[in-house]
Amino acid sequence: MVNNNGRAELSSYYCDMHIHIGRASSGQAVKISASDNLTFENIAVEASERKGIQMIGIIDCHSPSVQQDIVQLLDRGVMQEIDGGGIAYRDTTIVLGSEIEIREPGSGAAHVLAYFPDLSTMQDFTQWMNRFMKNIELSSQRIYAAPLELQQEILDRGGLLIPAHVFTPHKGLYGNMADRMRDVFSLNGIAGIELGLSADSAMAGRISELDSYAFLTNSDAHSLGKIGREYNRLDMARPSFHEFRRALAGSEGRGISANYGLNPRLGKYHRSYCSSCQSNLEEGSSIHEMKRCPYCGSTKLVQGVFDHILHIADRDEPFIPDSRPPYYYQVPLEFIPGLGKSAMSKLLGEFGTEMRILHQATAEDLAAVAGDKLAQSIMMARNGTLHLSDGGGGSYGKVLR
């Protein structure tokens, strides 16, 4: 829609741009660690009808078996490719993406996300990647091509390149590969940064080369229930690939207006951890200096995200640009103690989607359906005031109340 000044009118849309596929409808495994019911169609139904998320990124669409599913859904008329890039299912737009593992000699491995405007471009990218990948059917596979070559291939196809969960010790660019992104990629060819579940905007603000990039908070969902665990609010003319590009660039009034994420303390890599005695170490601990666990003497230490950021930071205090949107600590509904299937069914029956429960329902409305105690917990989840225990060593933190 265009206003009287000839400019497109913008609206806000909830977006989760990192969702995995477990299997294709043929039974072909795609993401081994993801749930089998995470098919392309099931993800679309869950995001649109239960979650109320208006744009999603499905990031295993390079798999030929997944592409066969997409073709069938388009042929059946269940979904449609749209102008501006993307595939529409009811009120939700799907952006086609791929998660790829990169590595260079002498460094660890890292994951990156590539997004493309349409199926034909993704199919062309699959043909190129198949020359450098051992099993093109699977998610997050190693590509035996240089990161700069991969970056150029993505950009030449009009795609977007976003480093994934950049701070995690498990395949994050900063967490496992390099202290600076400029040592891996051309900074001009990066569309945005995915923070990951164990970091927030303030933590990333300690690294100056990230100042100009949009930050994304995505779920990295490995099951239907985890869709929308973290998400973003984007201001766009409509949910589409090209509007997503404009929002990341902050052009023509588009942009990310809010990040909704877990408190980093809940992330499973937030704290440094001893894998021998299964203890979280003191916050701020530097494994590079500590060498051994202070509790058991083991050298089997995994550095947490917060501690690693302090180690590689080039600032003593975080810098938050004026253009950076607010980061809201929000606990997903499934984390709330006492909110079981029965209460959740009642809430969805009344309010329709999880986004409406989290953002629109008043405390009084919630209490009328689920009781005062659960209503209070949901409001505390919305406001980020529930009591938490820290995550670390691959285990999520917990909501205590």
C-alpha cells in the first residue's frame, strides 16, 4: 500500500529466520538432530496457525529432497511464490535459506546462513555447492571451498549472507573460528549478524566491527515447539525477501524495530563450564588464563559466550548505536513453569496464536482463561522478570519463577 506522499506504508511483522527441517516428506533425513516432523509444510502450518509469525526463514532448502517438497506444494496450490521473493502460506511468508559449515586451515569450523529470493535461484546454488560438498541432502554440511569464494557465489546470485549464532563455541564464527570477522569474509558482503541464544546486543557491542550491522535473534529451531523461541519485529511494506534485505540495510524506512530473545543466562553456552565435574565457572573466567578447573583440577574446560566475548573484545564497555533496536528479554511460553498442554490449549483457543498471547493479551484477559498465577507468570515472561538459573556446557538455564 502507498500513502499520499507516494511512499510505501510500513507495518510491523514478527519474523524468525532460522528454522531447520528434520526430514523431507519422502523420509530423507535432512537435519539429523532435528525432529522428524519438521517438514517444510509442517513448519509453515506451525508458524502461521499456532505461532502467529508472519515471516520465517527455513534454512535447509538447498536439499534436493526439500526442493521436491516445495515444488509439490506449489503445484498443489498450497503455497505460492510471491513478487518480491519468498513463498506464501496463508499469512506467513517463507524465505528460502541454507546453513553451511565453513572452515579454513588452522581454524575451527563455523556456520553461516545464505538466503535467496526464489526456488530457482536456490536450485542453482545447490548445483554449485554439490561440487564442494560430500552430502548435499543434509543440513549444515562442510563446504570444501574458501569462505570468500562462498561469499561471492551467494552475492552473485542476489543472496544474503549472515553468520549464524556467531558467539557460540559450537560452530560460531567468533566462538570457534576467528577473533575478527574481517579475517574470514569481506565485511561489505555481510547482510547482518545472528547473535545466537547465549548473547544479546550489549554483549555484541563490545566488538567494534559489528557496529554497522543489523542483529537478528532467531530460534535455530530443531523442533516445531521451538519455533519463535527467539524472533524479531521487522518494519516492512510486506513480508518478502526483498523487504527483508531492505530491513537489514535499514533503507527506505525499513528496519528491525525489536529483538525478542532469551536472557543470555538461559543460553546453553552462556557460562564457562568444566565437562569433568559439570560445574559452571565464575562469570568472567578466562579459560586462556585459568587452564584448570578450580573445583576438580580438570583441563576439560569449555569457555562460555560471555567470557569469550570479554577475551576478544576491543572495548571495555559495550557501544549501542542509536539505530540499534531494543533487545527484549522474553521467556518463551513453553519455558514457563506450570503452563502445560491443557492451559496452553485454552489460551490458544481464546487468543489464536502465541504472538497474541505474548504481545496483545492483557493480564486480566489471561487470568480469565488461565488463572491469576499463570497470568502473572506470562506477564513476567513478557517483561523478562522471571527468576533464572544460568546455562552452560551445552545445558540450557532454567526458569525458576
